[in-house]
Amino acid sequence: MDRTRIGRLRAFDQVATTGGMTAAAAGLRLTQPAVSRAVRALEVELGTTLLERRGDGAVPTEAGRLLARRTARLFAQLRAAVGAATGADPGGDAASRIVRALADAHLRALAAVWTAQTFRRAAAALGIAEPTLHRAARDLEKLIGVALYRRTRDGVGLSATGAELARRFALAVAEVRAAREELALLRGSAAATVVIGVLALAPVRLVARAAEGVLRAHPGARVTIREAPYASLAESLRSGALDLIFGALRAPPPFDDLAEAALFDDPYRIACRRGHPLAGRRDLTPADLRPYGWVVPTAPLPRRAVVDRVRATWDLPDRVDVEADSLGGIVAVLAETDRLSLLPRAGVAGAGGDGAADALAVLDLPVPQPRRAVGVTTRADWLPTALQAEFLEQLREASRPAVAP
């Protein structure tokens, strides 16, 4: 479980909650020495003192308070995951009893099958025999009391319930990674990370500016930027693999567990090459666009629907000559032809780091459309680390002058 044993975290969480080893032992149905050994082992593993032992109990140190906040979230999310899979009340005895029985082998087996998609590939990835993986996986299924696996054409993989349980477990485990980074920062190490998903056509230069600000303050930190379609990024965000998504907001997001915050408006504009016959004209009407072809995104992208709606509103030909999803592809076609395209204003301003942006112009013709906001999407209950919060603030600051009115 992110290299940290769940039994040790459970023991520490119980001590932090009850205020003493004896009370924690009673709650876990263990001996007091067993709980004490587990907490000591966790302190050695994390390289810090978590509890101040006193005659009347145990009080969390500053590091202990940081970890206690994360372990409380970890076990709350595990109970919520179990409740969603079984229908039990996450705060009730049934869900709590199952979570208390979870072992590292259970979490590891489910995560491996979720990632590899079949038992055979999961066992190979873990470097263990397939029967060993089967035992842990089936033991978890018996513990949960719900079918977690199904046979597919490629072998045995996860059922829909199993996949959702794995996603929620992964989200819970992300709290352990966050705890490790917070404790490292407390010790003076900045070996922390921020993982950002960036949507197509988002002004990535703002992310780069925010990242540079964070890295100047914390030279040991690492910023990872991933560009992918919204569906893929949302899945990674909801499983804890991403910290946030930057780009056009869905308003509202498609999942109840996601939250959006707008940073600035970035309306669409009609883009063309500099030197285009229409560039620079101040008296344009929609009819002036009719002789020119278009570069449009493929049908699944939301921007394609906007293009189609604009062309229908303006009574323009709906012929499609070139489809391109990437900003680089669109810019290349526009720069070499008299075609038009629909791009966000900031996308035109930052269409490339190689001078490609200088090849583009926007037409003086307002586009009829609803508000288009750019911002960040996070998990609704996200608790950022100090470094992640600092990055978010840097991104907000970078976004203030991002687009001129």
C-alpha cells in the first residue's frame, strides 16, 4: 500500500483518535504492545516521531497531526468505497468491520488486476504466481461479499463493481502518498510532486509559468504535465493519479465528485493565417466567410459542436475538408492555406513556442456562443499538500493577466 502497511496506519489512526495505546488496542482488539510496535515501526519507516508518549496517553507531534489528518481521510474513503460496493452505511459497523479486516495483499491484488486488466498479467506484473494472486483476490471478494471479478475474452478481470472499488481504493491510497510528501516537506525536503492534466487548446504557458514559480521556491520538487482528452484525464483525477485538470470547464463537471473553479474567460475566435484576405478587415459579415474552407476538430470533441452551430447560424457551407484535433495540426494547416478555424482566444495567443503563433490572426467578427471559461477541475473533497496549494495559487496569479479584455 504505497509501501506503507495498512496495519501500521490503522494502529496509528486509532491511537490518534482515542488518545492512547490502551484505548487503541481495545478498539482494534489487539494487545497494547502490538499497537505500540506497529506505531514504532511506522515511525521508523517514515523517519519521524509521530507521538509524544506520556503517562496519561499519547499526543501527536506536528508530524503526527499531519499524518493523522491523512489517515482519517484514508480510512473514511475506504469505508465509503466499501459502502458503495456493498450498499452498507459507510459510517456503520458493517463497513467499518470490513475495513478493519483489509490487508495489504487485498489492496495490492485489486490494484494490480485493475491496472493489468487480467489476473494473468497482474500476477506477472507483481512477480508472483497466479494462484497466489487468486487467493488474495478471492479472499477480498469473500470479505466484501459482492462479485468483484468476471470472465472476459482475455481472461478473468474486474466486474463493474470491482473496477469502481479499485478506483476508490486507489483514491484512498493517494492520501498516503500525500502524507509522505507533507512529512518530507516538514523535514526540510522538497521532494514533492504536482501532477497536472492539461486539455487540448489550454494555454499551457500558464501552467509552465506556475510550475517555474514553484520550482524556484522548491528546487527539489517535481511537476508533471500530462496532456490527454478530458475523459482520460477525468478518470485519472478521480482515481488520485492526477491532482488537477487545467483547461476549458464543462460547467458543470460530468461527475458529482469533481469541482470546477473558473480562472478567466477565453471565448472562441475565428482564426486564420496572417496575410489572409480577411485578416485586418473591420467591416466583416458572416457572408464574407462563405468562400473559405475550414479546419475543424473531430466529431467527439465539444468544440466541433460549436463550429457546426456557428456555421449553421451564419448559413455557411458545412463541408469538411480537414479535421485536426491538436493545436499544432490546426496551426500548420492555417499557416499554409486560406482556411479558417475556431480557436480559443488564448490558444491563438499561445499557439506555439516556435513562432507559430505569429503566423495566426483572428477575424474582427464576434462568435455567437455561450460563455467559455478556462479553469481548474479538482476532486470535490481534495485536500492539497502545501506544494500543490502553492502551485494552484501560482496558476491563479499567472492567469490574471492571461487574456486581455
